[in-house]
Amino acid sequence: MADPIVRTREDIEAEIAAARQRLAENVEGLINQVHPKAIVANTVADARAFAEGTFEQARAQVVDERGDLRTERVALLAAAAGGAVTFILIVRSILKGR
């Protein structure tokens, strides 16, 4: 049989105090997370990070590593935009013709 671990009153009180401190820190952290200002700040930070990442991805499509414009991609985007405008104008003229 294993010998039972003997703990003194001071050991038990120290463990309780440490547990109480950890619990207080956890509760304080939870309160800070659900505070309306914290929620707004986190949401704004997430939105800003998303927008910056999306912008960088879009920028990488039209600018190369040296910062030069990728003319073939810009021409392709311009052609796509022109095609979309032409399509809309044709559909509009057909619907007006009725």
C-alpha cells in the first residue's frame, strides 16, 4: 500500500489561496472579454486585419514583387469590366425594346 501524503494546514491554505488567485484571474479575464468595449475593439481589430489581408491579396494580383504593374492582369481586368458593362447595356436595350 502506498503511504498517504501528509499535508499540513499551511500547505492546504497555500493551495486554496493559489486556487482562489487563479479563479480571480480567470473571472477577470472573462469579464474583460465580454465587456462591450472589448467586444467592439476585438471586432474592429478583426475587421481591420481582414480588410488589410484582402487588400494585400488583391494588390498582389496586379502588382509584382518589385512593385511594377502587371499589365497583362490589368488588361484582363479592364476587358472583364468592359465585357460586363457591354452585357448590361445589351440586356438593358433588349428589355427596353419590349
